[in-house]
Amino acid sequence: MSGHGNHVANSTWMRAVMMAGLILTIGIVGFAVLGVFVAENKHHTWEDEHHHYEDAKDEWTAGVADGSVNGSDHSEPLYIAKEEAHNSEIAAHLSYLTYRVAGVTMLFIAGAYATFIGLGGFLNASKPKGDDHHDDHHDEHEHHGSASPIIFSFGIMVFLWGLPDFIVACKALLDDTVTAELGMLGVSVSGLLIIVIAVSNWWFEDLPFIGHGEQIATSYPFEGDHIRKVGLWVFIMSEIMVFATFFSSYLRMRTEWCTKWAFENSNGGFDGCRSEDDWVLTASDYLRPGGAKLDGFGESVGDFWTLLPGGINTFALIISSYTIVLALKTAKNAKWEAPKGFMGKLMPTRKAAVRNYLIATLMLGSLFIVLKLVEWSHLVAEGFTIGTVQGSIFYIATGAHGLHVFIGLLIMLYLVFKADTVGFDEDNAQGIEYFGLYWHFVDLAWVVIFPAFYLY
Amino acid sequence: MGEHAKLYMGKDIYFWNFIVLMVFTLFELGAVFFETVPGTEIDISRSAVWAILIVVGLVKGYGIAAYFMHLKDEHKWFNITFLFPWIFVALMLWGIGLSNPEGVTGLPSWCTPDWSYATER
């Protein structure tokens, strides 16, 4: 998409840099409060509970050793005290992880947002004001293709080329025992650089777009439709296939697994699945009430609290789907009037309303990422790692979905910036509409993933 | 979408779609939380939960695709573009029946080839 000669002042781009600073500040404050201050307190509690558990365990072990306690009797007071202390220790550990991971994730997300919007804004603000190639002889509706998507795709290819070493380098930052393989790291970093330049140029071309010059398809069957819209739908078609492979792989394997669900749903089990000893644990066994993962008392660890992050995330995505619909509806409504009362103060103008609906969508999506990683940290702490087949398909499928959410959030960040500067109205609202299609698709994918991986 | 959207009880279709999605999500979670129908002693079986999850998923999926993604108001080629990959999804799900060890004998006949050589093997 081309700006068609409508230039945006460099100072406007500098607002992106200021926005990056604001986002980074929020991230640092969030990290300091949740990830450091609260998490440290929770860590002390965890340590206390750990010592308490160690004492209870020693007492029970001593009792078993001197014969005063029956080691296989789970109604022994010492056994009960030990297991209660163990449960308390696990709860304290998970509580610590909640705040620590939430804080670190907030910092990471804020850093990524700030880098993305700040670097893009800085690169565009630094550009010399180019010559306007559109003189009066050119039709205002003349279409202008953009090379940015192709450069962007090339950047992704280069990045993926060096991805394995990039991952090792990231691990080395977190773990002293890992040595970074620098061989292909330069390649992946070059890929990232190409991506940033392409995205920055893409913005440069799109920001001044106020609705003139949208490319229209001229041939059957999409004659008269916006080419961007058709392209988006073809993209969604390919995305359905991506998620279908995860989903069908999971179902294929799931039909063979001896899960508690399969066992209870069959009369007396089936070959290779005749008793509780044969059960394999899926993510839902840790998360949903009545799952197969048991504590020391034989009670399921899954309850309201373990399913809560997934539940909140489901509602967050649905609400965010609605807020982006509201943003589009508001942008398209030329007769929009400010609501009365508190909402009127929040949204005094149509421009502010669109921006604030987009910010709400951005915050809900960010909440999704934070809760997703908190939930993952709990699962890993309880032993559900990527090292098993059940863990592998769970983390890959939900991780791929989370990546889609995160990429959507980076695009939304730009939409917030555009809504705050140039603004959206009935002429150029298709930017929100086409992004909304992608965002609704991400919601749609979650509608399948959530019941399949969390509830089933 | 726009200012001329038809209203139902003073609210547009997007609002009601949003409400339906929220309520059905609650219903979906409730089906997993309760072992018996609240207020009764009727057990909620695994098969019932499975059926609820599938039906709720279909309703929610339709709500998102038809109203939020506007497919209901789009011309048929956008609908075809959206529905086309589902053919492959169906094929892959059918493949579960084909490749499952119990596929020949353990699954319903409609999702297995029931090749005679496979049963004799």
C-alpha cells in the first residue's frame, strides 16, 4: 500500500519512539512489582514451606525407620502431615512462579513491543523527506504495489535459516553451562534486521493511507473485491491447514493413548489399558477437575484454579474479538456520537474511541500471553514437560497458537499508533477490518484448541 | 458492518454474538466442572461431555466465522475459500480411522475402509 504522496511528518514518527518509551516503562514497573518485589516475598514463603516439608518428611521417615509408623498406611498422622506440607510447598512454589513468570513475561513483551514500535518509528523518523513521485499527471486512484511483504518474507527465511543457533544463543544467555554456537547466529540476526527494515518500510507506506488507491481485483471470481481482503482470506485458508495438522496429529495419537478419559469411557479398558498403571498423562489431566494427575492423597490436582488461566484466556480472546469489532464499527460510523457518562470521558471523540478499543484489544491479547506462560511454567514445574509425546504436541500446538497471538499483537501495536496519529475513519477502516479477520481466526483456532487440549 | 446494522432488542448482531460466545464458553467449562447435572443426581458421562464440547465448539466456530468474520454477508467465493481447507481437515480426521491400530475393527464402519485383507491379516 502506498501513501500516494501524503507525507507524514517525521515528528509523527517520533511519537512512536515516545510510545516505545512509555510501553517499556510499563513493562519495567510491572516486572519490578510482580517479578521482583512480590515474587521475592513468594520465594521466601516457598522456602519456608520447603523447610516445613523437609521436617515433616524427616519425621515420617524416622518413624518408618524405627517402626513406630506404618510406611504403607496413608491414614497415619505423620503421613498426612507430610503430604499436607508437600501440597503446601507445591502451592507456594506455583504461587512464586505465577508472579515471577508474569513479571518476566511483562518485561519481555514490553521489550518486544518497544523494540518493534520504537525501532520502526526511529527508522522512519530518520528518513529524509523523499521526493513526491506523484505529480499531477497521475491518477489519484492509481495502484502502487509494495515490495515490503516480499522483503519481509525473505527476512523470515533468513532468520529461520539460522534459527537453531539463535535458540542455542538464547539458552546461553540464561544458562552458564550452555555455550553459544555463533556459526549461524549472524545469519539469524541478519534475518531479524531485514524483518525490521521491511516492517518499518511497510508502515512508512501504509501510515499515510487514508483510503484512496485500494487495489481492486479485476477478474473472476473476486472481481470488485479488495485484493488485500482476498489475500487475507487465502492466507487464512493456509492457516487452517497449519492448525489442522496439529489437531489431527493430536487426535491420531490421542486415540491410542491410554488416558483416564479413554479408560473410563470404555468398559473395563482395552488392550494395553487395563489399569491405572497404564494411564498416560495429558495436559488436561493436570488442568481439569478430575484429571488423572494425583497428589499424595490420591486427589486430582486439577481444580478451579488450575483451569482458571485457560478459562480467563478463552474469555479474553472472545472479548478482544468483540472490542476489535467495536473499533471497526466506530471507525466506519460517520455519525458516531460520544457516549454519555464515564464512557464519554474515556472516548470523547471517534478517533479516541477507535484507539481505545484497539488498546483494549492489545491489553487482552497481552494478558493471554502472560497467562499462557504462567500456565506453562506451572505445568513444567509439575512434571509435564515437552520431553513426552503428550507434552510435545501440547506445547507445539498451543505454542504455535500463542505465536500467532503475539504476531497479531505486534501488528495491533501499529494499528494503535496509526489510530492515535493519522486515525481511522469510514474511508480507511479496512486496515482494522482485515487485521480483524486474522484476529478472529486466532480466536477461532482457540475455540478448537481449548476444549481439545484443556477440557478433553 | 456499519451504522445501518439491524438491531435486536436495541443491540446489534455483534453484541448478541458476543453474548452467545460468552455464555457457551461458560456452559463448556461447566460441563467439565460438574460430575452431575446441578440440582439433580443425573451423572454427566464422558460421552455427554464429549458431545457438549463438540456442539459448543461448532456453535462458537459458526458465530465467529459467520458474524465476526462476516462470512454470512460475503459472496460465495469467500465462503468457498474458507471452507475449502476443511475438506483436508475431514480427510485427516478420516486418516485417524485408517491408521489407527483399532481402525479396522474398533471404529465405526463409516470411518473405516473395512478392507477384507486387513481383517484377515
